[in-house]
Amino acid sequence: MEEVLNNGVVVTAAGWIREILFLVLGNETLVDIFMKFVGIGAAIGVILTAAIVLTYAERKVCALIQVRLGPNRVGGRFGVLQPIADMLKLLSKEDIIPLGCDRIVWALSPMLLFIPSALVYAFFPFDKGAIFADVNVGIFLLLAISSQSVLPFLMGGYASNNKYAYIGGMRTVAQMLSYEAPMVFSLLGIVMISGSLKMSDIVAAQGEHVWFVFLQPIAFVIFLITATAETNRTPFDLVEDESEIVAGPFTEYSGMRWALFFLAEYANLLSVSILATTFFLGGWQGPFLPGVVWFWLKVLVMVFVFMWFRWTFPRTRIDQMLAFSWKVLLPLAIVNMMFTGIGVYLYRWM
């Protein structure tokens, strides 16, 4: 048991699977190829499971904060059947293609949106040594891939041949590009302190007790706000503002095509919670318990925080939201980065 805790539960489990596969296949190359598919399947399994679990958790958090009775009554005992009912409903809904739309672009939009949402999981350190792609420019690649989700929103809105969907797609571009800038600047302070763009190095630089949330509290607050906007959740869910643009770029989608947008939203919710855990809360590090347990405990706390935001704050106006990003968050993130650089320079000079 002590060896498992030292090496990481996930890494040890992967080693056991690799040994079993080698006994069955007898070829190291085939084992490597098979392990790649095992990793891909594990990542997709996490995303699909998260979508089911988080929809259930969202209803419970909503019921707790807003004193709603429905989520505590519908769906059998404790409402556990409601996510299953939602899944069956989406699978059985008719796939309606709007007249006059660009069918190829319209069909590609939900699929292309899910791809970057899933790819970013390759850069997350789930446990000690448990990371699919621990590259030297991990943060750079992660931000570059996640920023590609802007294009599918615009594609879906433009190709739908619907003015409300088109307006929603344009608002998506404005919102996500506006909040990506302060998010990047908020993370640069962490890069300065850790001295690396590598995800595992950032976790290792924090140790068990000195988390970056204590060294970078302003950056943490900026990250929470910008991550909420990037995932299109209240109070920044102007992408899907029902009172103004019906359902934004999703207006003309139904059934499983709409479900892919929905799945990408919860995949992004989980990914920003993992990012907050990795960058600010020490990642998998913690006393006594295995690293993977600490990792998911911290992630679940962050998921609750983002859900708490959604069911607490009212929706903002589009002009207020954009002005807040460019006039408040971005200058604050730049000032925080500047003082962090000065502090790192003085610390190393002394």
C-alpha cells in the first residue's frame, strides 16, 4: 500500500494493466498502442460520466440554493432517475435539419466543439506521473486548444440560417475572446513563480502546503470569473440568453446534436475545475490519502463553487460584461503579473 501511495494510484493501476496486456499480447509495441486507446477511452469515460453526474448535482445545488422543490421530487427517490430520463429523451428526439442551412458546416459544429473539450484532458496531471502528455509547453498547448472552441459556436450560428442563432454566435465570439485575455494574464504569474510551462512542474512547485492560491489570490479570483465566462455559465450565459436570442447558436439544433453542445459545456465545467485545482490548489498533492483522491476532492469542491455562482448571481448585460473584462479584469491581471514579476526578481536576487 505504501508503494502505491508513493508511486501514484493511477500510475500503479496503469502498470498492472500494462503487465496483463503484455502477458496476453506478448509484444511491447502492441501494448503501447493498446494503452493509448485505454487512455483515450478513460478520458472519454470521465467526460461522459461527468455529464451524467454533474447534471444531477446541478439540480441538487439549484434546489439547495434557491429552495426549489422540483429537483427533490422528480425522478424517483432522490431524483436519481432524472439524468437517465434526460439521456433517453435526447436519444429519442427527432433530428431536425433547418431549411436553407449550410448542412456541412451546421453538422460539423457540435462535433468540432466537443473535440477541444476532450483534447485538453491529455494535459491534466490526475496523480503523480499520471498524465497523458506532460510536454514542456503544457499550459501553452492547453490554452491554444481550448481557444479553438470559439470557432464551432460561430459555425453553428452562421450556418443555421437563423438571425437569432447568428447573433448568438457573434456574441459567443465577443464574450470568449474578451475573457481569454485576462485568463491568460492571470496564469502568467503562476508560470513566473514555478518557472515552467509544464503542468507536472507547476503541481510540484506548490508542495503539500504552499498552494498558489495563497501566493496569487488576485489571479485566483480573476481565473474564477473568466472561467465562468469561458464556460458560458450564469452570470455570463449571454451565449444562450433565452429572453433575447431564444437559445443562441443552439437554436436550430435538436436531439443528439444539441446534446453534444450540452456535453461540451459540462466537459468544460469539469476541465476549468481541474485547471483551478492544478494551478492554484496543489493538484494531486495532500497528506495521508492517495493523490488521485485529493485531486478529485479538490475538483469537486471547485465544481460546487462554479455551480454556486450560477444559482446565486443574476445575469449581466452584454455591454456590462464586455466592459468588465476589458476595463477591470484585464488591467488588474496585468498589474498582478507585473507585481508578481517584481516579487520573483527580488526573491531570486536576495
